[in-house]
Amino acid sequence: MRAQEQGLEKTKVNVSVRPLKDDDIPAADRIYRLAFGTFLGLPDPMKFDGDSGIIKTRWIAEPTSSFGAEVNGNLVGSNFVTNWGSVGGFGPLTVLPNLWDQGIGAKLIEPAMELFEKWGIRHIGFFARAHSPKNIGLYQKFGFWPRFLTTIMSLPVKKEEPLSQVNLYSEVSDNKKEEHLEACREVTGSIYDGLDLEREIRAVNSQNLGDTLLLYDNLKVVGFAICHCGGGTEAGSDTCYIKFGVVRPGSTTEQCFEQLLDACKSFASLRGMSRLVAGVNIGCNKAYRKMIERGFRTFIQGVAMHKPNESGFYRADVYLINDWR
């Protein structure tokens, strides 16, 4: 139901923000699609993002850090907050289009900032569409600043292509899973102190959204990639999406990164997907160049917003896949 059909007014709205509940998810998903589809000028805004399941899966992963905005008892917006150890992020943050410019977005950011302080987060970031001055201006009021561009890239996957070895977190025995989570934590800690993707790895595993690919060197984890596959995940139908991928810095980093890309391509093929999607920040210039060299092409471009105004883990020497959407 559209906001106008709910009797909501354009002006003088009385907004309250509360934790998002399970029965809010269908409405939050609809608002997400309508808001982005309208913002991008799609003929049918509700077709934005196809059959992906970003709203539902993020709520299931961290229900206590998801927030909804309410006007006259109706859900009109939502925001999802992420904890990656010393690093945090939020989004998607969406509001019904007929209630834009009413300060609702700012009210949804406020509890996120409170959570970051409670968690002791040192660096916060997220993906923003660079062509919206109003959005950038809103985020700057909370201390976020745009830095390097982030590119969302895709690569065709052919089912008959040669496959490389793929090691999966889901196939690790239960008594070894904690050990592997610690190994992944050591890899991320080598590029940014305290960075921890455990919540993402566990969410993909528990919700069966895809898998986490593990890269070994002499039986030691030196890299990993968290992948979503198919409809109902952050990827959407026929797509494998690398939400986060990284290799440990060292003399063989470039070679390891190529091996990780090969593993992701093979995993996509094994799952019957025809497209591999991954985001990379241009601040990670070597990784960006390597992905172009390997055939990835950009189809969406945005900007990474940071607080404080520092590069964080987006550095030229870091081979990292992550777009913060």
C-alpha cells in the first residue's frame, strides 16, 4: 500500500523510531524497493533489486540492531546496523518517497550512532549513491565524509569453465568451526585492527545464503570470501555476490587474490549461477586493477562514506572485495 493510501501527510509528521519487528519485514522490504526504485527513476520502482532478500536476511542476522520509523502507526522507513568488530556500518536506510525531506532519515541514523558508541566502533562506513547532494549533505551532518569511489562489478560465469579447488566453511567439522572463525579474524585483523566478519560468516551459514570460501597456504587460512547465491539472498537469482573477500598481506598477496577470485568463480559455477558480482573500492587500487584485468566490468558506481575521514581498510596495499551496501 502506498503512503498516500495510508492517509499519511506530506508535512507535520510525528515520527517515532523503534526496533524493527518480524511482522514489519514485508512492509520494510516494500519501502526499500519503492524508495530506491523511485530514486533511480525506474518505470516500475517495485522491480528494484529483483528477488533479492536483503531486508529479511539482515534482520534475521541482527534483529536487535534494525530500526523502523513509524508515523501514525504505519511503518514509513527502516535502517539496518552492522557490527564488524572495530568497524561498523548501516544501511540500507530507506524512507517512503512521499515523506522524503521530512527529517525521517536523520532520525533513523541517530540510534545507529548510539549503537556504534555503545559497541566501541572505531571506524564507520557505508555505500552512498554519489549523484545525490542531499544524501551526502545529510550524512555530513553526522560526521561522514565521501572518499574514494566504490565500483560494483560483474563477471559472466560459464558452467563449462575449468574449476579450481573450493574449500567451504560449511564443510568444516563443527569442532573446527571456531578455530576457522579465529583464523579469518586474524586475516582481517592484519589489514585493520579488530575487524571481524564472524557475524557475516555465521549469518550466511545459518540462513543457508551461500557459503564462505576459505583459501589455504600450508594448511593456514590466508584469505576468505563470503558469498551469497541466488534468490532470497543479497545476490538475487542467477547471481553469486561476494559480499566480503580478503587475503592476508604478504609477498604472495597478489597471487592469493587471484586464487580467491578463481575459487569464487568456480563456486558460482558449481551453484549454477551465470554471473559473479563483487564490489571494490578504488582506494584498494591494486585489487581494483586486478579485477579489471580478470574481466570484471563496472555496472554501478557509488562513493564510500567514512567516519572519521580516514581510509580505514581501503588502502592501495590491501586486496579487498567489499562495497558496504
